[in-house]
Amino acid sequence: MVVLQVQFLLMPFLMSIMGAAQYLMQDAALLSYIDQRFLSLEKRLEKCNQDMLEYVEEFRDLSKTVLSRLAGLSAAKAQVQSEVENLLSRIYRAQRDIDYFGSVTESNACLEVHEELVKQQLLEEAEEKKRLQLMLNASCDHVLAGIRSLKVVKKTGGKHGSWMKDPGKKHTKIYLLSGSVNNVILEFANIMAFMENNHTLRARRVPLPLPWEGTGHVIYQGFLFYHRHGSLNEIIKFNIQRRTVADQMLLPGAGRLPAYQLSPQTKIDLAVDEQGLWALHAEPETSGNIVITKINHATMAVERSWDTPCSSKGAEAAFMACNTLHVVYNSPSGGASCIQCLYDVLDALSTPTNPGLHFPKRQGSHSTVHYNPKEKQLFAWGDGSQIIYKLHTEQK
């Protein structure tokens, strides 16, 4: 009985001792694991340090090698530079000798070659002029010598617009195109109907399927040619009688600049003279100078272009007459208009003339100035007024 009581008392004590021993064994295992991990980290750090020392040593060796080679290149550069300078001095001496012998020795062969080149150039220029004359069917034998008088036919519409006759037809119809953006043409039976007070009631309204832009449109052979609004350089050919678009084309290089600085609403100015249809515009590549393009009105194809020396700066309008560009200049505030640059496409190599032809008895600005080759008159739109200028011409 006593033994059982002793066992009963010893059991808790023994259990506590065994639990403590188990905890000690777990702690010992954890410490052993941590010790092994630290040993592994120490080995890896030691290897990293060793690699770093090797890399530093290798970099030092490489630096010594590169510096040594650079020093050798520097010495070679100095040697090459010295040789190049020596060679240049020899070339200069040889060039001076050649120039000297060339100045004291006459070369008849060179003179003959030069004369042959000049003759060939003159022949080519003559052939080109003949070809242009055939292409343009050049029959113009007169030049503009002055602007005699003006007649204000009517005052209707705003600042921008154009009015005209069809020089390619025998009828006497008058066409009015008001505004720089619009899609309605007013057609009058004759100039008397146009001059009446209620002229709009007497007009035939011709709507366009596509609106125009600017004031540079023309009517020729029963067709309206105009710059399509919203396009860069699209030209529309519109049949007035049938009220349909007959054809269209893109004019290369045009539309990026105004044709004239003082008429910024017009990017492409179409013109008609004795030779047919032309287009006038300015391009950045020509520093804003006016470019002339001949257009075949039947096929709507470009036949040829000319870069002129006539500047678009200070210009308000221009027109073609007898193969010749006439540029009208003015002041920004609107003063006396004056033709100050002529350019004949048949004599493109000549220097453009500055005739100084003044428009008579009028102060103001022009929205358009168009030449009528049939009547030898200018149809102009000036500050809302429709004007006719009579021209004085002389034989070439």
C-alpha cells in the first residue's frame, strides 16, 4: 500500500522531467539547424569575396592593357596626322603649279569644247521654244501696254467674289459667283439683265453638288472650273448646262499656300487666255513665288509647269494674257493696284519685266482680276463692285 502511494507521488515528477528533456532535445535540434545555415552563409560570403578580389584584379590588368594600347594609338595618330599634313602641303603645291601652267598656257581645245557647249545649249533652247509654240499654238502678237479706263458695272455681293463671261462661247451670258465659299452660280442672259435692280429675279440659279473655295474659278467652253472646298488641290470641271461634274483632277504642289498674300482665301487661281486654261498658285519649295501650270481643259491633264520669279508677297491677284503672267500688287490696307511683274512662258529664260502698269482712278483692293481673251478686257471684283477694265495693247 505504501509502495502504491509512493508510485502515485512520483508519477507527476517523472512526467515533468521527461517533458523538460523533450524540450531540450528540440532546442538542441533548432540550434544545430541555425548553426548549419550560418556556416553555409559564411562559405558563400567567403566565395563572393574571393570572386570580387579576382574581378578587381582582372579589371586592373585590363585597364593596364587598354591604357597601353591607347598610348600606342595616340602615337600612331600623331604620325598619321603628320603624314596627312605633309600630303596636303604637296597637293597644294601641285595645285599652284597646275594653276600657273593653266594661266600661261592657252588651250584651243578647251575653247572649242566651250563654244560647242554654248552652241548646243542655244540649239536646245530654240528647239524647246519651238515645241512650246506648237503646244500652245502661239498666235499672240501683242503685249499689254496699259490699262485705259474702268467701268463699274454694278455693286452687289460682299468683299469676295468673281464674275465673268465665257470666252469660249458666242453667247453674251454673265455669270456671278458670290463669296469665297458657295455652291450656287447665278446666270444672266446678258449684261443688261445683270445691271437691273432686281437682277437676282432675272437670274437662273445653278446649284453645284460640291462647293467652291476661294475666288479663282473660271468658265470656259461651257464648263466651270473651280477649286473644291475642303480639298487641298482638287479642281472640279462642272458642266453648267447638264449640271453634272464632268471631270476632276489634282494639281500637284498646289493648295499649301495662298496664291497671293493679300488674297489668302484663294489657294488656286484658274485663268484663261488665248491659249486656254491655266492654274496659278504658290509653293513653299519656290519660296512663295508664283507657279504657272498649263492644263488641258478637255482631258484635265497637266501639260507643263513653270516656276516664276514673281513673288506672291504683296500680290492681290494675277492673270494670264497671251502666254504671259501679269501679277497685280497692292498695299495691305488697299491702295492703287499696279502690275509689277510680267513672265512670258515662251521666253522663260529672260528676266521678268517690271512695267509698273497702274489701274486707273480707283483706290481699293481686288478679290479677282480675270482676263477675257475674246473681248481683250479685265473682269474684276473690287470691294463688292463688278468692274471692267479696258486694255491698251501694242504689237510685239
